[in-house]
Amino acid sequence: MQTTSTPTTKEKYQFTGYQKFVIAALALTQFSVVLDFMIMSPMGDMLVKSIGLNTKQFGIVLSSYAFSAGISGFLTAGFADKYDRKKLLMFFYAGFIIGTILCGFAANYYLMVAARIFTGIFGGVIASISMAIVADVFPIQERGRVMGFVQMGFGVSQVLGVPLGLKLGYLWGWPAPFFAVGALAIIIFAMIGIKMQPITEHLKIKSDKNALLHLVHTIQKKHYRIGFTAMTIIAIGGFMMMPWGSVFAINNLHLSKEELELLFMAAGIGTLIIMPIVGKLSDKIDKFKIFAIATVFMIVMVNIYTNLTPVPFMVVVGLNILFMFGIMCRMIPAQALNTALPQMQDRGAFMSISSSLQQVAGGIGAVLSGYIVYQPEVANAAGYKPLEHYNTLGIVVSCITVVSIFLVYRISNAIKSEMHLKQI
């Protein structure tokens, strides 16, 4: 069941039973993939001690996933519109499951890097396939709400996934979280295989282009490149901030490890609540307006939070929730708009390239931020190693974020012009 017509009544806000299943399936795949990626950072201490990694090696383990995912996106872009999207999703999700389980068996640094590269090759493409499925199954008028639900996987991973994964690691050793994610993914895989219908509408549009020509054709389109640039800029800003959140909270805000866990959970719960609301608002009002408001709010919160000094824990929780709101609430309208740019026969390639660029941008952003912030090797009198120049990083991210407003505005105008031409 592939919904491509545009609803004209209030029924457009009522999903069918099958559409609800598609949303749930994509949200669960997003949850498992995000959890596999996110759990690596808090498990760092366990991995360093258990398989003898130094900090440089652990950094390579983290970045190997992002860069392999980015390369994979480019390599698969030319083929992404040649197959049933359901089969494509199942193929790459199966590879992701195998890679995640292999991580649990990695007994040393080299095996762990190899396992993370393997996982990234498959896992990094799943988000782009999911976005193409959303664009095929749901019209643009409903995609904001759909994105709000699908992106809830990020919040759930913070609220349930990361704390539960750490508990499993403490109880049964560092491999346990990987095995748990793999087991959950197998159940999701079976559910998709049994119930999801083939998604082949795009195959009815004949194309004589081979994979390489299809990739080149997709990159050559000017309005597509605007979408690629916008999502890349958004990803760089987000990933420049994320790696240093825990370090800043512990060493600058003086949070304990227990308080840090509560902080992540509170931010995750807040994300779960706000994202569906933002999705609905972006459908009812205007996706660009919601993006612009969220971006301005993010800039304000970034500069408040990065200049924060030790304050009562509940103040940190409140500000952190607002900080995360600003970062995450931009993604829903931006991604909803981005899915409307490509034509149906180009969606798979477009989403693969876009996802690939975001993965690479995330890795580059994390590296660049490491040259801005600084943490002394020797603790101060209070026993902390305060993260320095974090406020400078906030200013840099703010400047990058301003550029994204202009780019997303161009995306919005291109889509509105296209929709107007179709109505003439």
C-alpha cells in the first residue's frame, strides 16, 4: 500500500493501520541503529579496560563507523532506486545485525575496528532507505508528523536503551549490549519481513541509466545539491556539540555519574514528548517556519548552555532539555522538506547521498571540535579537568547554524514552486 495521493480533508491526519505499522517498523529500526551507535560512547571506559584500548584507538573505533557508513552511502546510491525498497531495507538491516553481533565477539582493537566498519557499511544506509520509504508511503502534508514519530527512536535510545545497555554491560560484560541490540534487531527484521508490503512504485518509472550514471544524474541536479548541502551543514553543527556533552557536564558542571545518567534520561523523555508535537506543528503551520524558530531557539540555548557554570542539578536538567529541544526539533521539519525534493525515481539515490554526507560531516565535525575545545591533563584542586573553549565551540556552531536557515529556506521555496507548477 503506497500512498502518493494528496489528502484534502481532515482524514489526512488519520493514519491507516498499515501506515501505523510502517511508522512503528521504521521507528524501531531507527531505535536499534541509533542505540548501536550511541552506546559506544558511554561504554568507552568498559571497552578501554576490557580489550586494552588507549584513547586514540577508542577514537578510531568510534569514527570508523561514521566514515564507513559515509562511503557505503555513496557506493549504494546508484543502486538504491533499482530494487524494491523493502528488500533493500531487509538486506542492509541483516548486515547491520551481523555486524552488531560481531562487535560482541571482537576480542581486540583490530577486530573491533573491523566489526564497526562492517556495521557502518550496512547500518549507515538504513536511515536513507527509511526516508525513501516515508516519502513513498506518505504525502508531504503528513511527513512532519511521521518524521516526529520515526525520530523518537533517538529519544527512546536515551531513555531506555543507553541506561539498559550499560546495566547489561556491568552485569554480564561489555559484549552483552551488542548481543541484546542484535537480538532485538532480529525480532524487528522478522516483523518487517512478515508484514511490510513491497514498495515498488518507483520501479514503474523506466530508466535506462546504469548505477554510475544514476548517481551522477542525481548529483548534477542543482536543487538536489542544495538539499545535500543543507543537511550536511545541519549534521556538522549537531555532531560538533554531541561528543563533549558528558565531559562538560562532569568536569565543568560537577555532575556525578548517577546525575549524568538521570540527565540523559530526562533529555530523552523530553525528546519523546516534544518530537511528535513538532511534527504535527510542521504539518499544520509551515515546515520552514518551524525549522527557523527551532534554529533560533537552538542558537540561544547553545550559547547559554556552553557558558554554564556549576548550578543546582535541576537547573542543569531544565537547560539541557531545552538545549536538546533546539538541536532535535530542527531535524523533523528539515528532513520532511528534504524528502520532498527528489523525484520518485531518484529518492533512493538522493537519500543515500544525503545520509552519506551527513555521516561524513558528523565525523568531520567531531574532529574539528576536538581542535577547538581543550581539556588539561592535570586535574585542578577540586579534582576536575574543566573543558576549555566550550563557549567558543558554541559560537562556531551558532555561525554554522545560521547558514542552515538560508539553505532550508531555498529548499522550501523550491518545493513550493514545484507544487505550484503541478497545480497549474
